[in-house]
Amino acid sequence: MTHKTPLISIMMNCYNGEQYLEQAIQSIIAQTYNQWEIIFWDNNSTDNSANIVHSFNDSRIHYFKSTEHTNLGTAKNMALKEVDTEW
């Protein structure tokens, strides 16, 4: 019997969060479980958030940027539409 390890989606919503963003992503990368993807939803940031995310150059990190700033609930729902995993 083969056991397939499930892919986990981690949603990160961000609006001008450059101060702790690198540390947050590094924390995910450092986990012993490596079957994950990050759905990174940039809520139309005006800081260096996009550059920080792209600096990781990791195919498991999927970057999306909203065309306008929305409330957190709307941003979460928009990010959720990009998830294509069971977990």
C-alpha cells in the first residue's frame, strides 16, 4: 500500500507587510513537512512586499496581486479561489 503525502495550501494575505514577511516565509520553508504551497495574496501593497516574495524563487510560492485594496475578508476569499488542493 502506498501512502501519498497530501499537499497543503498555506494562504498568506499581505498588505504592506514587508517588516516581517521574509521571516514568515522562512518559517514555512524551515518546516520538516515540505509538501506545501503558499498562496500569497498581495492586497495591493505599496511597499517592498512583492520583491521580498519574488526573491525566494521557489516554485511552491504562488504570488497574486489584487488590483485594488480590499478588506481582509474579501482578500481571503479571493486568495481561496486560487487554492487547488484538498488541504
